[in-house]
Amino acid sequence: MPKFLIKRWHGMHHLWALVLMLLMAITLATYEWKLGVIGLVLAGAIGVYSVMAERAFRRDLKMYLGTLSYRVKKAGREVISDLPFGIILYNEDKTIEWHNVFITNMMERDSIVGESLNDLFPALSQAKVREGTMEATIGNAIYELSFRFDERLLYVRDITKQWQLAKRYEEEKMAIGIVMMDNLEEVTQGMDDQQRSTLLSRATAEITEWASKFHVYLKRLTSDRYLVITDQRTLKQLELSRFVLLDEVREIVAENKIPMTLSIGFAAGAESIVELGHWAQTSLDFALGRGGDQAAVKVGQRQSFYGGKSNAVEKRTRVRARVVAHALRDLMRDSERIIIMGHKMPDMDSLGASIGVLKAALLFNKEAYIVLEGVNPAIQKMMEMLKEDERIIKRIITPDQAIGIVDNKTLAVVVDTHKASMVKEPRLLSMTDKIVVVDHHRRGEEFIANAILVYMEPYASSTCELVTELLQYIHDRVLLDVREATALLAGITVDTKSFSLRTGSRTFEAASFLRRNGADSTLIQRMMKEDLAEYIKKAEMIKLAEIVYEHIAIAVTEQGRQYSQLLIAQTADTLLNMTDVLASFVIGERPDGLIGISARSLGHMNVQVVMERMGGGGHLTNAAAQLEGTVTEVAQRLKQVLQEIEKEEGLFE
């Protein structure tokens, strides 16, 4: 028995009480010895009783503590055995030394002592185990593993029901989509009511059948727009089907030689219904901005695209061009100065469009400048032509000079790109709230979000074509200088490969306008002439080309040799002239150390999708990307992407 308990039972208070009684008995005996003897006997009896009571207390306490210890040990064994989670003790070699009954029931074996943790949970060998938790699957159950490395202890908890509940919660979250018939009004122009009704009914029947097949709610909003409501589980099924509705509608209308397609925007994973609706509309804008005939899906932070197998359909009316021109005119009038920027490593289309916008600004007597730093081979000959015109050349400034003059009253016009990271000086975009974007590329995930005016038309052959149309409406009378008209026409000529690719009726109308204003086609031909040494380099690159998938040419240059982006692009163009080649990819090291890829196709393959997976972008028939690494690594990555696309939906239309 502990001493503190004994002291509490017969401590000093008992001893002093007994001494006091003895003194009182002795004192009493001096007066009456008989009473004193009786007192001494009673004091002795009390002392004997105290000793016997203390011994009885020790015996009872010892018995009680022994019983309590037994009950605690028994309860501990039962509790550990019946715990709703598993406990495993292991040694330094991760060999199991002990476990409770939960682990026995989980593994459906009597004992797993002596086995390795990695054998019991294979997921441990595939991941780096750290202090904390991880998930592992055994059979149809999912377990959470919690490690305590200092104690070499592992807790195992069954989270199957929680995981299923969380999965069900995610799958049943609302998803909203918008299905839109591309340029329905323009496609049906010239049709009588019966033909229009027949076309709409056939397309509507396909959309309704598609909605019924995937069990989604479909509501018609207008003659060419539908609202789709479903959940994320069904949205995943739609993504796995790669939105087969796009192909079905395209095949139906193709029988009647009508270029009508669908654009689909879907969204899921937003915090609120209002935000979800905005995401769905943004996704539809993405699909339309990329040329239509495709689906754009935004789930949380992920943005995916499906389809896009056909080229953008050229719009037959110029209403939008006129509206944008008038809006741009008002913005220019309300601005003190105008800054015009193209993309990094500008080409003739970017520089030509910049000169066109500069002309528009000068028509309103505005202080306008083109931001340009350095001359690359793609624009060298055009710059030599522009240097002859002092009025234009003095309007070209460096990015540092532009930063010194930009303020909130400055209008920034971005041409031939819609990505902030691609412009010559991205800081300029954060220094003003007035930004205009004019571009002909298919819209990518990255976009200049705060632009107040966006004119993106993927059907256009080039940005110079769009700027030329704007010039015809932005002022009552536009008279272009020979060099200005030539620069704009050169941009169109380069991007259309001398009017052989991506040309529509409006392309030739724009070229005709420029020609009437004095554009010199002979000068353009001189600007496009190739140097003999460059031609030899291009031939060396073509010699290294190989054919994959029967119709795709891939040329990978030698490691260590550097080529300009222009030469890489020209080589890709040349490869398209080869028999049976429907798409070409040229990979080479650029002077800046990056690996450049130029992709071209004749329209049977969407090279934009390929380049987007490589981190780039572009058009259905013209795209590019710039990556870090070696040409061999990039070529291997390209072949892997092609293999993935071939498995998912096929490479060719």
C-alpha cells in the first residue's frame, strides 16, 4: 500500500489523540485512581481497535485494486479487439509484429504477423510514404492509412462509405450546357420556309435524340439555342463520347451541302448557380471563338475542348465588322494616345495589321505608336520597305519607350494574338483599362480578360484581312499609302500561302480593296523571295522527315543546330506539297534555346488540338508551340500526343 494512504489512515492526528487520552487518564488517576484505570483501559482498547482497522483497510484496498486491475486489463483487451479501426505495429523493415482483430477481419485471415506492409498494401510501394494519411484499396473497400513513424504504428480506417458518399456528391453536382446552331441565319438565307423548317426539324431531332440517349434535360431557348441541364456524372459520359452529337449533325446537313454545325458550352463545379451560368456562357464563347463545330467544357479549373474538325464558316455579312469599326472609332476619339502591339517574334501579318491600325489612328489625328523591338527575318524585308517612309518609321517605338507614355487615357490595341503572355510587353496591358483585341486565331484558354472590345473571327484568313475591313467602315474616306496597302496585302498573302489556303470571298474582297489603294504585288513577291542559303537549310530539314500514320510528315532537326522560327514554319509549309502528306510537323532548336514546333495541315487534321496539348495553339490548319528541352524529347512527346488523339477520336476527319 502506498505510504500516503497509510499516513492518511493513522497519521499524527491519531497518535496525538491517543497521547491526549493517556494524559487525561493519568491526570484523572491522580484524583480518582479507579476512573484513571478505566480511562487507561479505554485508551488502550481504542489503540488496539485502530491497529486492527488499519490492517483491515489494507486488506480490503489490496483486494479492490487487484480486482480493478484485472477489469481494466480485460476491458483494454476487449476494447482493442473491438475497435472500429485497425492497428498495426511493425518494425524497421516494415514487417508486421502485431495487429488487432479489425485487421484479421479485413484481410479475412487469422494472422498476418511476419508479412511485409508493402505486400499487404501495394499502394505503399508505388508512392512515397510520408507522415500523415493516404488511401489504399483492398478488394472493393477503400481504407485510410495513418502513419506514426516514431512509434512504428499504423492506423487503418475503412472510409468506403465516406468515399462513395463524396463520389456521389460530386457526381450529382449540377452541370449546365448550351447547345447552339452556328450561323443559322446566314446558312438558311435564300431558303424558303419549307426548306428551313425541314433543316431545323432534322437538326432538332438529332439534338433531342442525343438528349434522350444520355438522359439530360433539354429546353429550347430560341430557334438556334438550347439549354441543357444534367449532372457531372452524365457530363463525364458526354466527354467520353467526345460529344458525338457534333459529328451526327455535321453528317446530316452535309447531305444537303449546307455548312451548318453546332457549338456546345458546358460548365460544372462552380460555387454558385449564377457562377455556373456564367461559366457555361464563357465555354460557349470559347467554342465559338475557336471557330465553332466543337464543345468546350469547364469543370472547376479544367478547360477541355472536343471536336473542331471543320474549318470556321465564313460569315457572309459585314454587320459585325461595321459595328466593331464604329466602336473602335469612338474609343480612338476618346483616347489621348494609342499603343499598338503584336505578338513576340512578329510576322508580316502582325506588323501589317499594326500598320493598318496605325493608319486608322492617324485618320483621327491621334498620337499613335507601334511597339516593336528588334527585327527578325520574318519582317526584315518589310521593315526595309517601311524605312523609306519617315511618317511610319518614327511611329515605331521600343517597349521601354511605350511604358514611359502609357496611362489610363491610353488605348492599347493588340493584334494577331489574344494571349497576354504572347504580346511584346505584357506590362503595358496592366497599365491601362482600355484594351482592344483584333485577332483571327481560334480562341485558347488563356485570354486577355479585361479587354473592352474584342474582334475575333477565326474564319478570317489573317488579321490584316480583319483590319482592312475595319478601315473601310472606320472613316468616311480612307486613302491608303502604297506602303500601307502593300504591308496589309503582304500579311494576307503570307498567311494564305499566296491565296491557296483559308481563303474566302471576303479575303479576295479585302485584297481587291488594297489593290485599288495601290498595293504593289511585285514588291510583295520580292519580300517573299528566299535566300539560297536558307533554302539549302530547309532542304536539309526536309531530308530528315519521316512519314507516320501514312499521311503525317515529321521532321526532327539535328541536335545543336539552330534555325529561325520562320525557317521552321516554311519547312512545314513545303512538306505539305509532298504527295500523300496531309499534315506536317517540323521540330527544331531556335536561337533563343527553345524548341520550336510548326504544324501545318490541309484541313483533314486539326493541328491546333495537337499543339494545344503541347502547350501552344493556332488554327485548324496552322499552329505552333515553343517548349523547353531537346528536339528528341519534344519529338517523342509529339508522337505520344498523336498516339493519344488517334486512340481517342482519330487523327483525320
